[in-house]
Amino acid sequence: MTRTFTLDLHVHTNYSHDGHDSIERIIEVARAQGLDGLAICDHNTMAGVHAARDYLAAHDLDLLIIPGIEVTTVQGHLLVLGLEEGVERDMTAVETIRAVRQYEREHAQSIVIIAPHPYHPFRHSIGTLCTHQDIEAIEVFNSRYFTGLGNLWARRTAKRTGKIAVAGSDAHSADCVGLATVTVDVDADELARMVDYRAIVKALKAGSVRVTAMKRTPFCLYLSQLCKKKRRRD
């Protein structure tokens, strides 16, 4: 017997340098969308994960938070799901992968490494390194694309290499939460004996996942976010 979870695996909060909305707003929209959970993947910090858990507990709300982080490496970004500690930034991608695998061995729990938006030329993507043997999954649909060509290349790469195919909204504002989702089928016995998110990460690592929603970020919203990001830099 299994339970199916509908999840957005790539969400940013205002704990990211380019995130726009609070934990409270992100959670409000996720619950309104009918999601079972989110992977909060802020840039180089897990503060958003901890804040989300605290908020949900304080308000007795039911939403699963998968701990994640979008780590900056020399070659580009990597998503790491299932760990409880941050990962040092600005190492090489291979060094980052080794550090994550060491954590996985030491803590005896499943960790999933995902190559996000691997073929986007302007978003710190790792390109063909997405085929590295210790990267389990490729983000074959990322909502923050204008043309979708990068998603097409990612999908073809995942199919050719046998990598697990996942999707995420890459939401940098609450309006985009749930634009891209997956469903993960989790064994009921695993759920009974493990923390929920760990059972989900284990199932994800085993490939028990399907891409479901695949909607792009509206152009006007994407443009607005880029303008806000530029003003922050200025």
C-alpha cells in the first residue's frame, strides 16, 4: 500500500538573496494550491527550512517541508534534498557531491542531488556535468524559462542517461509556487517507521516519482522579478 504526495521540489523564500516572499506567504499559497509539501531550496542557506518548520508547528498547520538547499559550486548550482545541515558554497561540483555523500554515509539517511535548470545559459547551470554518476536526478522542467529549450535538452539528457526526471517551479515569489510539481509514491510501511520527509526522499531516490504540473512563470511576473533583483543590486 502506498501514499501519493504532490510536491513542488524547488521553492525559494526571502531567505534567498533573490527571494521575494515570506515563509508565511509561501505556505499560504502552497496550502491553497492543495500541495502536500514543498522542498525549500534557498541559496546557500537552510534558514528558510527551519523558519518554515517553526511557523507550521506554531500554527498547527499541515504541510510537509522537505529540507533542501541550492548550493553554489564553481561550475554551477546543485539542489540537495534531505540533509539537515548546510553545504559549504563555492567548492567544485565534484567536491560538493563528495561532501554530500559523506554526510549521507555518516547519517545513514537518503540524500538526493538534483541538477537544476542544467542547460540555462544565464543561471549558474552545471551543463553536461548533470550526467555525473552521483547526481541522481535532473530537473527536466523548470518554470523559469522563456522558450523551454533548456527543459527539452534536460528531458532528453535524463532519458538518454537514465537519470531520474523531476520538476520544480523554482519559485522566487509565492505566485509561482506549484507551477511545476511531481507526485511521489511512498510505501505506507516506510511512512510508519520514518520521518515523513525521509520516506519521501528515499522514494524519490528510488525513482518513484512522476512529473505532473508543467507551467511556465508568466512573462510579466518573471520580468518584474528581474527588475526587483536589479534594484537590490543597485
